[in-house]
Amino acid sequence: MVHSGKKGKIPEEGFFFRSTKPHPGLAGSDRAALVRKGNELFNSGNINAARRVFLTAGYGDGLIRTGDHYYKNKEFLEAFRMYWLGKEKRKSDALIEKMVFVIREWLDEDEAGRKK
């Protein structure tokens, strides 16, 4: 949903819609089948397809495992997104701390450059 119904505005839920609720109208048996399919895709290495299935099913554990995959591959922003969506507070908080550290370093470098 977008503020005021206008294009280009920030969505009300923010940039990362944080929910592990399954897609509306998805029956329990359909969700279970999607989770199985997502796990199958993940285990066969099709991470992007598995991620889409996990998002549709609202499967937090699958999103967290997907985040772990991205983290191992040094795709930290995507890892953060998966942890955030999967409501994995400990791992998302750790990545937030790392991002804050990097931004502080950039600001310190910029400040040092201005003082010269």
C-alpha cells in the first residue's frame, strides 16, 4: 500500500514489509506444499526461487536459512533483508551493528578529508 495512492511514495509498511504471514487466501495445505517445494528448491541450490516461495508462504525458517546462504556468500544486504523478513532479531541486529560501524567509518574518513 502506498501513501496517498500516488506513485513514487514510500509504502506504508516501509521498504521491507516485515511479515511471516502467508499470502492472503493461501490454505494451510497449500502453504505446507509451498514450504516443501521451497525446501526442495533450496536444497537443490535454486536459492532465488526458494526465496520467492518462502516469501509467498510466509515461512520464516526458510527465510532465515536463505539469509544464512546470502551471508555466507557475502551478500550482506540481502542477508539482512531475509533475517528482517524472517524476524530473526539476533542476526538482523548484528548486521545493523556492522552497517552502523561502516557508516561511521565513512563519516570519519569524510571528516578527516575535510580537515586537510
